[in-house]
Amino acid sequence: MTEGLALIISAPIIWLVGKKLNHNKKDEVYVNKETGEEVTIGPKHTFFFIPIQYWGLIWGILGILHLFLPL
């Protein structure tokens, strides 16, 4: 039960940190001279290709499941 509460309590913190990290993007746009194609490069904070803020949602759902299901 305490593990579920810990997951639920930490979920909003993960969400806020992820939003802060991914919101302050300073994207740079480069143009390929040969093709004219634009490429945008900027910091992307992910874990297993999922943006950090969405891990807060996943964490919260896992916490709720852990509280109500016998895992």
C-alpha cells in the first residue's frame, strides 16, 4: 500500500519537472543548402522515447492500480 502512495505522490512531481524541462526549449532551425529542407534541433528530455512529463501520468496510473489491485 505504501508503494502505491509513493507512486501517486511522486507522479505530479515528475509531471512538473518534465513540463519544465521540455517547455523551455530553445529550438534551432537549420536549412540544408542543397535540398532546402529545414531541420529543427532542440533538447528533448525523454525516457524510453516517452517525454518525461508523460511518465508522471504513467506513474500515477501505476500507483492507483497498486492501491486497488493485489500486485
